[in-house]
Amino acid sequence: MKSVLAGLLVVTGVACSSDDEASNGREYAAEIRENFLESCRGAGGEDSYCLCVLEGLEGEYTQEEFIDVEVEMAASGATPPFITGLTTRCA
């Protein structure tokens, strides 16, 4: 699972460039969703796992909070407990 989490951090670089695409509060902008799923699959995640994690993140974090969490994870190397639990539940 660590390799999948590491792959998810790639999303932020592109996610920040899509600020003009507004999230509807429950689902992130299409570009962020696509980048997340592509990164997750590229890190070895199955489709069902990647979608489970994405939907869990959308249920917990707004799009802006998600981007902030990813930036924090990249800077600190620490994974928030919610995300660790989510990846375990989805596996």
C-alpha cells in the first residue's frame, strides 16, 4: 500500500493547476479525479481500490482540503490517520 500512497502524491502537481474547475462539494473536478485514478493505477492499485479511496477522500475532504493534505503529506512524509485507515478499508 505504501507504493500506492506514494503514487497518489503525484496528483498535487496537476491538481493545483485546475483551480478554475470548481468542485461540487462531493466530487472533485474531473481533471483531479482522472489524475488521481491514473496515479493510483500506475502505482499498482486495482480500479475498485482506487475508486474506493477516491470516493472516501471526496467524502472526507473538500477539493481544497485534499490538495492541502497532499501538499502536507509531500512535505512531511506522514500520512494522516484517516487516509491510512481508508487505504486499509479499501484494500
